[in-house]
Amino acid sequence: MEEAIALLSGQLALGPPKSRAGIRTVDIPGLLVSPVSASQDRAKTMTTPAADPAASPVLLPGFEYRRIDVEGGEADRMPPVGRPRRGVWEQDNRERELPQLVAMSDETAAVIIPGDDPRAIELVLAVRGGAIDTIRRLLSEHPGLAKARLGSKDDGTRTPLHLVTDWPGYFPRGPEIVRLLIDAGADPNALTTGRGADPHAVTTGRGSETPLHWAASSDDADVARALIDGGADLETPDGSIGTPLDNAIGYGCWHVARMLVARGAGVGKLWHAAALGMLERLEDLLPQPGTGQEQLSQAFWHACAAGQRRAAERLLHAGADLNWIPDYADGTALDTAAGLGTRRENVIEWLRSKGAQSARPTG
């Protein structure tokens, strides 16, 4: 019987069959080729030929399996923590020519590898499974792969380093894979490109992000540290919020935020200092009395989100609005203070995916 497979938050899951004339259908939310809006609700589809429609799908080691309902072509959404990215693979049973990879100098534009290319598929699964020997083999067999872009102009592109930092992060042997890719020529400062953007452009528009932006958005400090050791720029602007530090603080990624500052990232905004509890820097950045209530209220809100009571008290005394609500998030300072931060939320979702249960009464 034909099986459907869904990969959700790094897990493969078996689902009921979906009939399509000798084609095995695979729904893959949150996985591969192009960074798109987290508001996109519909999971895309990958198809691969099944010589035997009754054959079972290949189960990869290192993944947990569970049954899900994929009737109607929809797969469960990823947990609403951080910024899940979605992509599409599509491969049919027709033979097709693969783009040639060659060793590239710094002056050579990166090769664009479609997301449905077998090399891209194998690389993604290897990264997510921590299969470092497979990654070494792919880099040896396909010189230039580390510098390649995955995706297309229509769908947007990213690089192999972005695969290591993709949501939800914390892939096995992630820091080691980062070092391996950088040693093979991967650019730690390569930017994603959006839909319709030129993948070869030297600069891209707002929202384009480096691998460090992505690591800063999942609070994967180990991978972020490996990227910085490999030459990642701490101050690249224009990410989904701004710099990597903007992303880290904005998404409640406190471990990466503190590590970025320790490695030299500038704390130039009042809300940075407030969220990090840097009281001396907070005093330096406070606006003049009687001005800047919006800045004060924003900084107060972020101080409460980060559990920085002394910073919050100082800002409230300076004139912050106790019940201010930002236009980029839901709730007041009291609401955001109840949050757990991205790393803890990530662990909670991981535990639930494993079937962990709480001993506390519900309801």
C-alpha cells in the first residue's frame, strides 16, 4: 500500500496512503528550499516515483515516527514557536538532467541547485540527521556544493549553512557540520534571497538573512558560536527584525543574545540594554526627561519579556507606559513576562513530540 510521509519539526511521520498512479507522495512542511512567510499555512508536496506501489517508504535512522492524518493534502502545522520556514520539493518519474557542479573560485557565482535535486534532498536529510559522513561524501563528490544555493529565483534560495540553522535548530552535530561546510568554502555571511530576487545579487532586500540570523532566531548558541568562529558578521542588518542581536532579543533567544554581546555585538538601542539587564548602558541610552515615551515603553516591555526587573523598574520610573502594547506582538508587559522564551518553548515542543506527559493535573 502506498504510504505518505510528512517531515514535521525534524521528524518523519507515517500517514495514510494517498493514491496517485504509481507515485509515492511526500508532504514536507518546514524543510527545504526557500525561506517564505511563516504565515503560509499550506504544506507543499514532494512526489517521488514508487516502482512498487505496495512498497513501504524508507525509514531513516535517527528519526522518530508517528502516524498523522494527511487527508486533503494538508499536514499538521509546525508549533507556533519561532519562525517556521516551509519549502517545496517536487520530483516525478521522468529522467532529467542535473545542473553540473564545478569547483568555484571566489569570483565565480554560486551554482543554483533546485530544491528537488537529489543532492539537495540528500544534503538536507543528512544535516537534519547529523549524518556527517554523508555530508563529507557529498562535498567530496560535488565540489562547490558548500557554496551552492538551494532553490530557485521563483521560490527564493538559501545555502547549506542555512540548512544547519533552520527552524527548529539543534540538529545533531550542528556545530561540527558548520565547521565542515565553512572549511569546504561555505560563506557564513551569505544571505537568503526572496521570491523573484536575483540569487546572484551581491546585496538583497530587507528580510534577507545570514545563517547567524537564523541561529539567533532559534537560540541555538552552539551553532551561532561556530558561525562566529568561522567569520560570521555580528552586525549584518535588515533581517526579519534587523541585526542578529535584534533577532535574538526580538524572538526571546536570550542565550544567543548574551553570547553575541560577549563576542562584540553593539548594544546601541534602549530595548537591547533593557532586555539584557545592562543597567549602566541603559542609563547611557535613556532619552531626555519628558521625551521618548515610546522608546521607554518599548524598552520596558522587552525588559519584562526578559525577566529584567531592575531595568523594568528604572524604565517605569522614567515614564514608561505600564500597559503599552507593541504593534509587532500581542499583549502588555504583564502578558509577555509570562512567556518562557524560545529555547524553553522549543524544549517543551520537543518533549511533547516524544510523548512526554506532565504529572500536573490539567483543567
